[in-house]
Amino acid sequence: ALERELGVRLFNRTTRKLSLTSEGRQFFQRVAPLLSQLDEAVADVRRSPEHPEGLIKVSVTPTFGRHCLTPVIAEFL
């Protein structure tokens, strides 16, 4: 689909081998830094305060844990 959109062949294809054309190599060199930046942006969003992650340690008495925490832990997760 990308080749159709660009109007150029990006890969040389045979039944045994797939390799970049010179246009494909040039295109990849230009977009590789952008893809890296996109990966970083996605990782930053996933680490945002709206999506907390990590280990939570809770220290309570066994009775409190059994009666108050156990029923709501699955929903929290």
C-alpha cells in the first residue's frame, strides 16, 4: 500500500529474498528517526501520571485484608 501511495517500488521481491531498492533504502533512512521519535512518544504517554504503573505495597492486618481488600483487589487490577 505504501509503494502504491508513493508510486515507487521500495522492495525487490523474489520467492527467496526480500531486499530494499535504492529508493527503499533512502526512504528508510529518512523515516527511521521519525519512527524512533514515535516510539519514544508512545512510551512517554504510557508512563504518564494518568496511567500509573508499578508495585504497590500495602501493610494491613490479616482480618482487614481478608474482609476489606480482597473483595476489591480484582476490580482495582
